[in-house]
Amino acid sequence: MRYAKDHKQETHARIVRKASVKLRERGAHGIGVAGLMKEAGLTHGGFYAHFDSREALVVEAFGDAMDRSLAVWRRKIEPLPPADRFRAIVETYLGPAHRDDSGHGCALPALAAELARESVKTRRALAAKIEDMVGLLAEQVPDASGGAARKQALAALATMVGAVVLARASGPGELSDDILAAGRDAVLDKPAPGGTRAKGPAKAAGKTAGKAAIKAAASRAT
Amino acid sequence: MRYAKDHKQETHARIVRKASVKLRERGAHGIGVAGLMKEAGLTHGGFYAHFDSREALVVEAFGDAMDRSLAVWRRKIEPLPPADRFRAIVETYLGPAHRDDSGHGCALPALAAELARESVKTRRALAAKIEDMVGLLAEQVPDASGGAARKQALAALATMVGAVVLARASGPGELSDDILAAGRDAVLDKPAPGGTRAKGPAKAAGKTAGKAAIKAAASRAT
DNA sequence: TGTACATCAGTGAACGCGCGTTCACTGATGTAC
DNA sequence: TGTACATCAGTGAACGCGCGTTCACTGATGTAC
């Protein structure tokens, strides 16, 4: 062999890795084959030795990004006490760093809406990755397991994805920060103490529920 | 005048209206100028008599879709008792009909992720429309007002948008339905009753939602 | 009143451009003898 | 050992195509005289 045995695999992986960043930054239609290959230090002609089509790379890059997110999260929460893990993920996900660096963030807010328009086959691949992420999240949900944990994980993921999409779309400004904060508190079931207007219980599932929620939040916070 | 005085305005409005449907269906990059004009029964050449650029139409169509959504919701909840209005919006938003007809649904799950990559000017226009929607939603939040209601509305919108994006992306299948259901229950403050075990009634009627929330919050606190 | 001209929403050919994809080729290096 | 050949990851020119945008024109109808 005139190349190391795994040379081609390494090149393939490099293309996917670089593409996953650029696609998350610019969107599923935001960069062409030539640009994606250039990112990997190659010319566009070799593309079809690695992928059946541009679309195939997009799907693979999406999956790669999801897998890497999962790995990063696992590594991040591993040293934490189990009770803090869910919160750690949510706070990172809904922090300004994640909002402001879509290229290295979760692939869902960046690409899911566009990929939702692709074939059923592609969407099935998406569904599998979403299921992986829900699984990881469900394992970290405090005080719940099984179907209840899964349900909380699904809702949390929906809130996180939606909040990041809206926070990015509403550009720089106060609204963007407010969206992240509201999502964070909603997922962590911790109404903002005092509320934005600093008057009365912020969460209003009913005045009495507000009190209960505050207590709940307070007890979990310690 | 060889045309009725408002003939051009009407044509303009028709282009915007038709475009707003097609763009929500196919995405901000999913249809070209010629296709958009054809939808309105025109040829592409006249496009630039109505819009400065394709991008300008996309932004206008987004705004139009948001305005129409607001109007539809207002009309829909108007006959309802105030206490039921928030629930009505959430259940419609997170129903299968909305998931399966993006062309006539909310523009946020359909377009926000793509528009988040546009200029600050465009994002400011998005932010204004998001703020309108949050305002409407905040008015309907039961048992809260001001900053607290706004915060709940922000979180609810994030959850709804994220759930619809993920439900569409995860294609036909059980996961898609589960995401909608989890989002619905989370927004309506009905987390898995019992908290830890996912047992008990899946739904609480509108007026008892407060109580359910108390129980849920209390059990999660332990 | 009739005729010439002005107006302007909409038409359709044409533009340059970048896209996804194909393909004959290169050149470094392994293998056969 | 040296030489000829085989392998194949990557190159770069070329393709047809559809895109956003421009522009000279059309044709229906209003206005001036």
C-alpha cells in the first residue's frame, strides 16, 4: 500500500469532522462540496470516493456531531455527583457559549429543522440520534427513571433545542438572554426567585403552586 | 390608472402570502424566485418591482406568517374563558395537525434556525415578531402577569418550538408523538404525575392543573 | 369627440455564477520477478 | 538487487443546470389636447 492502511479512513473521518463544524455554523445548505473538501485540505474531485452524495455527507456529519456531543457530555458529567449531572448539562446547553458557537455545539438547534425536510430514511437516522441523546439525558434526570425519566428528558430536550434556536434567531440583545434564562429555569423547575419584575412568585401554576415550586426548588438547590 | 389603485399592493400581498406557505414548507432556501412567483401566478421577471432581493421577501414572508399566526390564535381563543386560553394554544401548537402541516403553521419551527444565520438587521426583525408572540402568550398565562407571565411565555414558546422541530425531524413514528406529548405536559405544568414513577393520571383537567403542579413539585422536592 | 402620448405592472430572454457530479489523469509507493 | 508493473487516494478540468438578478419590451388603459 502506498498509504498507511487506515489512511483513507482517516481522511474520511477528517472530512466528516470538519464538515460537521461548518454545516452547524452555516446550515445544511450553507456550504458546498468544494468548500467542505477545502476545509479538510483537499480538492473537490475526490469527494465521491468518500461519499455517495453531498446529502450522504450531511447526514453522516450530523450523526458524527451528535455522537461527539454525547461523548463530551459523558466526559463532562462523569466526575460530578449524579444529582448534579442533569443540571450541569442543562446549564451548559443553555449558556451563552453554546448559543454563540453553533459550529461546536449540539447539531439539533443547528440542523434539525432543515433535515426535517429530508427523506424518511434520513429522518430515521435523525430519530436514532435523538433517541441516543434522550437516553443519556434520561439517565441523568434526578428522582425519576424509566418512562417518567424519558418523558422528562424529551421535554427538557425540546425546551433546550427551542430555546437555543430562538436565542440565536433573536440575535444579540436582551430577548436572547431572557429566552435562555427562561428555558433554564423551566427545565430545572426552578422559577426565578422573585421573578423578572421582582414581585411575587415568578412561577404561576397557581399562586399556591408557586409556593410549592419555590420550596421544591429550594430543597433541590442544596 | 390602467389598474385599480391598490392592484400592485394586492399582487405584492399575494406573493408574500403564497411565499410564506412555500417557504415554511420547503425552508428558507428550498424554493427559488421563479417558483415563488409562479405560486402567485406571475413570472419571475416582475419580482424586483416588488422586492429589493429574494432575502427581503423571505423576511417579509416570515413576518407575515407570524402576524397571521397571531391573528389566528386571537380569533381562536377569543370565545374561550380566559382560564382555558393558554391550554388551547399549547394543545393546538403541539398537536399532530400542526406538526404535519408546516406550510400553514408557526414560522418559528419552520424557519427560525435558518434565519438565525442572517444579518443582525434581519434578526432584529425576527426578534420583534418573537416578542409579539411572547406577548400574546404571556397574556394568556393563567395566574401570572408581568415579568412572571413573560418568563413562562418564553419558556413555553421555547418548548413548543423545540418540540415541533424535533417531532418533525424524527419523522413518522412513536418518538415523534412522544416528543409532542412530553412537550405538551411539560408546558401545561403536568410533569409525569408522581414524579419518580410515571404512574397516575396522565392528564389533569384545566382547573386542577394547579393542584397537579403542587403535587408534582412537592414529590420532585423529595 | 377622436387621436397621440404617458404610465407602469408584468413578461421573458439573457447574464454571470456557483453548484453537484463525472472522469481522465497523476504520482507515490507496494509487489512481482 | 533492480526494473516493470499494479494500485489507488487525490487532482483539476469540464459538464449541465438552476439560481438571483437585470433589462428592453409589451400591452392595457389613463390623460392631454
